[in-house]
Amino acid sequence: MSEDPFEEIEQMLAAMFGPQMAADAVGALRASGVDPNQLAQMSGMGDLSKLTPAQLGGLQAQMQQLFTGAGTGAVNWNMGQDLALRTVRSDGDPVVTAAEAEQTRSALAVADLWLDAATDFMPAPGPREAWSRSQWVERTLPVWKDVCAPVADAATSALADALEHQIGRLSDSDAAAAQMGALGKLMRSMAGTAFGLQLGQAIGELGREAVAATDVGLPLTREPGTALVPTNVAAFAAELEADAEQVRLFLAVREAAAARLYAHVPWLRSQLLAAVEAYARGIVIDVDAVEQAVAQVDPNDPEAIRAALESGMFAPQETDAQKEALENLETLLALVEGWVEVVSARALAPHLPLAVALREMVRRRRVQGGPAEQVFSRLIGLEFRPRRVREAARLWEKLGAELGDAERDAFWRHPDVVPTAAELAHPDDFLTMRRAAQEMDAQMDADLASLLDGTLGYADGAKDADAGPGAQDTDRSDDDPGDDSADEPGA
């Protein structure tokens, strides 16, 4: 059997498209970044160079299904999920024990009690759960699809077009031209697979370190509830060299606070996803540049292929519309993170000595991000790291101190009321700016009302005082010009 696993794939494709087309398609497959050994590993077959004939036949059937299935340019989420689960289990994924499940439920219940003193938002409905790493991937993947699909579909389609054009230049025979329709479908499947595998890798990496269901600031479950990942919570506590129970309670309060916010601010989830969709609508990809990049990659050099992908050569160009959408997304994420910080700090202060130190450590972890978040940034251009967390926390602290918890939380009641990006840049001046804006609106409303009733420009009552007697005289003269009786005393 050949040492180059792509040769085995080429033999499979040759039976479907012919030898010339198969050779060209494998060249494009190499350039798309798909690792053939990953495909084999996900099927449980291991290294392609060591497959038995029976295993090779099974892989051939799998490849046939992949490349002749629906190839519309969409992300191959089935393969992405398989790789995410393999990644998250790569260094162990212990089953949650009964003791860990009870500790987690207890911590989340205590968190709800403590939060009652820090916010008027009621506890989120739904279960309090302990998840394994695999469960984190399985439970959050539907939301990852919502978040990533709009952007990934557009970028994948551009990549598929570039690969298809490359093959079109290489294959100038009549037989190749006759099969370009099938080849185009193949290219889209390849591009969708490449993107799905890389997103799956990133989600799996996140699952190895995520401690809760709202770990990246997004509500990663479609149904309300709270959850912690005991294995990762323990690893996080060990990394900080901190007491495991205090770390568990600290993270439970943060998770419960975020869950309350998303449960009782119904527009928030939709606004976050709308910002992602607005970003996707603004995607403009330089197809010529992508084609040039693909053409320059040596199909026989896997390291060159990986380096090209890691350079972000397939990433969307940033447009003005995308910048606006990203600003909206980052502002909302910062406001969420800042609110969670402030409310959690209030709830934890009487109970947890390590709360202040843990708050700073978690903030640093969120702002720095990890390898998985960097992959998301390269692939879909989105970063889940709010840039103004300190400003947002300062704003919510000031609102709570001056207005109270209820008035502070009332700023979440509608997207038109929540602080804007410009206001977030000056948190100490927020209330002053809002009050000035309200006074200006009130004055404009008063001026409009005066304009409509004809009193604009007159002091209060001046128009009636000046015009009233004259108007009465005019009315009398109109009624009866010759009647002077009205001038007589007592008339």
C-alpha cells in the first residue's frame, strides 16, 4: 500500500470520475486542507497506509458517500461533529460521577440563592446539570451551527469556486468538460468538508477547556438552564492552584448570572445572532486572490498547505458593514460580560474570600482567548472576546451605585435603551449624557407641540393676551357692524 494516503483516495475517485479528473481533484483536495488521515481516524480505521483491503473498501464507501452527496458549499457538520468529539476526548473525558453531579447541582443552587441579593432578575428556568466534555460539544453544537454557518457558508462557497476554477484550468479535455458539473459538486463537498473539519477541531479544543454553558459569553444552549463541566472546573482550579470548592462556587455564580440575563432579556440572544448574520451578509471575498493562493500551494507539500490555511488566506475581507456588525457584537458581549462580573461580585463578596482574585484571573483568560478562539477568528473572522469589559463593568457598577439594582437592570429592557458603543467608551459620563439627551428630547417634543398649536415663539400665554381682545373685537364687528350696544356698561 502506498505511503501517500492521497494516492489511495485518488484510486477511489478514479473509479468515479476517471484517472485525469481524479488526479486533478486530489490536487484540489490537498489544497483545500483536508487531511486524509483525519477521515480515516474518524471512521475508526487509523492510518490509511496500514488499512486492510476490507477496511479500505469501507473507507471507499464512506468517501463515495461524502463526494457524491449533496455538495452545496455548506459546512459538513457531520464530519465536524465527529472530529470535535474525537478532539475533546483526545486527552481523556471522564464520565461525570454521581458525587460530581451532586456537587455541581448544589453549587448552582447556592449560586441562585446568592444572586437573589444582587439582581432583580429571577433564576433561569431549566435544569442544573453537570456535563462531560463530550456532552458540552453535543449540547452546544446546534448553537455553534447558528453562529458559524452564515459566515462559513459564504466563505466555503468562495473557496469551492476557486478550487473549481483551478481544476477547470488544469482539465482541458472533452471528457473533463463533460464532467465539470459533477466536479463542481465534488469541489463544494471538499470545501465544505475542509471547513467542517477545522470548525470541528476548534469546537473540540474549546470543549477541552470550557467550564460552563456560557463560557464564551454566548448562550450556547437553545433551552434555558445552567451547567458546569466538572473535569474542566477541576483542571482550572488546579491551574490556578486555588481551592476547588471556591472555584466551583465562583464559576457557578457566573454561569447562573449569565443564564438569568439571557432568560429574562428575550431580545438579547436574537440581537447577538443578528449581528453575526449582518456580518455574514457583508462578506466580500476576493475570489481572484483566493484562486491565486490556491494555485501557489504545492499540492505535494502538506506543510505548505497547512501554513496557507493558518495564514487566513481564505478569510473574508473586512468591509464597513462588517465593522459595524462586529462593533455591535463586541459591544453586546462586553455589556453581558461586564454585567455578569458586577452582579457576580456583589453576590460573592459576603461569601467567597477568593472572589476578587478569581474575577481578575477569569477576566484575563477571557480577554486573551485561547488557540480555539484564534481558529474561529481565522476561519470566520469573528472573535468572541469583548474588548471593553472593564469599561462595561465600570458602567454597571456606577449605575447600580447611583440608581439601585432594579434601575440598573432596567437598561436591559429594550435594545434601544441598552448602552451604545459610544457610551461604553465613557462609562463615567453615561448618566450625564443620557439625562442631557432626555432633556433635549423633551424640549424638542415641547417645540413640536407648540408648532402644531401655533404657539411656537410666544412666551406662555403671550399669544392669548395679545391676540384675545382684538380677536373678540373682530368677531363682534363681523357679527353686527352697526351694533354699538356691546360698548355700553353692563351690556
